[in-house]
Amino acid sequence: MTNLAKLDFVALNITGKNYRTWVVDTKIHLEVGNLGETIKEENNASSQDRAKVMIFICLHLNEGLKSEYLTVEDPLALSNVLRNRYNHQKTVILPRARYEWTHIRIQDFKLVAE
């Protein structure tokens, strides 16, 4: 079933390819709504604010992720679970990309202009 609500930004893909941009977009939208404290450690957010954030986050999750984390009721816990699942990209992909960038070669051409 398709999501009929218009999303503020792209939902988090189950592969996590868009995790970094999804986190930034989520934090910005929560700060605009004065709900940014709900996903920080030792927060004093009300249960209504936590519920609003959970609704917002769940709207911006892939259906597979939504069903996988159905039992998580706290936005901070959900944020931590997603961070543990997808934040490894920085430690895995970034070093490889830096290595490739520093060792870039143009294999079929003698000059860059060619």
C-alpha cells in the first residue's frame, strides 16, 4: 500500500544508502518543530512530544524498517538502533573512497585533457 501522506523528505531506505542525509533532514525538521530534544540523551520530553516524533520518524521510514522496529516506542531508542545499524558506513566507505581518490589513475589516457 502506498503512503498517502506527503513526505517532507525521502524516507530512509532499507539498505541505508541515504542514512546520512536522512539523519540531517530528520534533525532539522525536529528542531524546527521544537522536538529536537526528544532524540538526545537525558531529555525531559513529554510523552506527547515523544509520540509526535515517533509518528514523524515512522512516516519517513521504509515499510520494511517500519515493520522491523514496530516494537520500539521511544524515539531515542529508535534513533540509537538505526545509528548502530547504519552509521558504520562512515567507517567502511569513507576510508575506501579516500584511498581511491588519492590513488586515482587515468588508465587509458596519457593526459588529463584527453
